[in-house]
Amino acid sequence: LPVLREAGQPHSAALLLAGAGRVSEALELWEVLARAPIRNLSEATPSGISDQEDMSLVALNEASKALSLCSSSPLLLRHLPWVLDLDPSLGLHVLTSPARGALLDTSPILGLLRPRKDTLLRKFLEHQ
């Protein structure tokens, strides 16, 4: 895995980590990728979307998939805030995922959603 990171392949490393059950480490890599700023306009493709933007979206989507299946409340609460920051509707999807199976303790979730848009809190409560 360090070889993949050093070779500039953190997404591949994150996928391997997640596949090996090291989801927390994978989520940390995906957060770095998802939050990575666009370095310069020369990275943009003719469509105006850069490879970095594409990787940011891929990382965000992979993280949301992993979190949607996550039954560990501490892990979810540690990583959900950055997903909500980058894409509130995707964060809401994570919270309301039927794939999780285990019910979440709503108290910490409500605490996380209260300072955000009222619509997120309302949609989450409607789903409960």
C-alpha cells in the first residue's frame, strides 16, 4: 500500500484498504482526495472538469458507499461531517441508507445536523 501512495495512486490504496476491512484508513485517504483543491486551470479538460475534480467526486462517492454500509457509529460520526460539507444530499443519503441494516443512535446524528441546513434535519427526521 505505501507503494501505491508513493506512486500517486491513493484511490487504489483506499480501495484495497476498504476491501481488507480497513475502512477507517480508506476513508481518511478518500477525505484527502475529496478535499484536494484544483491546483491550476491547466489541469482542466475541454469540458471544464479537471482530473482532480473527477477524482474528488470519485473519492466522495466511494466514501459515501462505505459509510452507507457502516454500522459503526463512531466511524460514521467521524467521517460524515466532511461528506456533509462537500455534498449535503449525499451525506443525507448515507444517513438514510437501507443498506446499513443496523439502526443509528439518532441523538449524535441530530447534533451533527442541527447546525446545518434545516432541510437536511427535516428530511432525516421524516425518514425516521
